[in-house]
Amino acid sequence: MFSKLSDFEQSWQNEAISTQKVFEGLTDASLNQKVSPEGRTLGEIAWHIVTTLDEMVSRTGLEFEAPRHDSAVPSTAKEIADGYRQGSANLILAINSQWTDATLGELREMYGEQWPIGLTLNVLILHQAHHRGQITVLMRQAGLRVPGVYGPSREEWSEFGMQAPAY
């Protein structure tokens, strides 16, 4: 749980860079990639990350511009990447103008429970990381280059002139 806005902002900026890097690696054709016939497409999962900014954070009372949680999945990877970039930037601007560190301790209704806003922001980051992992698997299945997030990807190891560790 976050208790200081500056701590959240630093964590968010790092995570947002990674998410943006993943989104920039998507192609329009890859958006239809699925793990199974019942599963969501890569595009649906990516758009879910984007629209969760509105869906989850709006429950705290923060007002900012981001793609609405009930909006249709775009047909292009660029629209997804642009939507995330704009929503993420607007999130930080709104937090810095509407909240103080004390706000992070305030309780809000979240999915039938009372959560401190600082917890909600932590869950937002974890939720994003969870789905970003799903996206990187689908990217690999779609034949795309997977960017490193918390360390080098297989492709990046090769670019460093090294063999990727076998996991």
C-alpha cells in the first residue's frame, strides 16, 4: 500500500514505461491472438489494461481523462498504445493536482469492500503487471519480438551477444 504520492508516482512511471514498451511492440494483426478459443484476444487484454485506469481509479473519486471502461476495443495497436499513454499521463497529473499524501489513507468502496486509496493504487500496478505478462506470452505466440520488462527478453540477450538462460 502506498502512503506517499511520490512513492506511487515513481513506481507508476517505471511500470508505465514497461507497459508502453509492450504496447508499442504490438501489431494490428497480433490483436486477434488468443491462447484458446474461449480466451480473450491480445487486443482485448491490452485494452482492458487501458480502460482499467478509468474503471478502477474512478471509484476513488479522482477525475481525469482516460478511455472509458465500457469503450469498444480499438482495431489498431496504435490506438491502444496512444490510449494508454494519454490515460497514464492524465492519471499522474490528476493525482498531483487533486490529492495529498493524506488522501491515500482514505477509504473507498472497491468491489464490495472498503480499500484505502493507497491500496487501490498498489492493486492497479499489480493488475497491470499480471495482464502485461499474459500479453507477452501472446506476443511470443504471434511471432512478435517481446521486450524485456523486469530483465532482458530472449531477443535482448541475443542482442547483448549472450545466450538467454534456459528456464
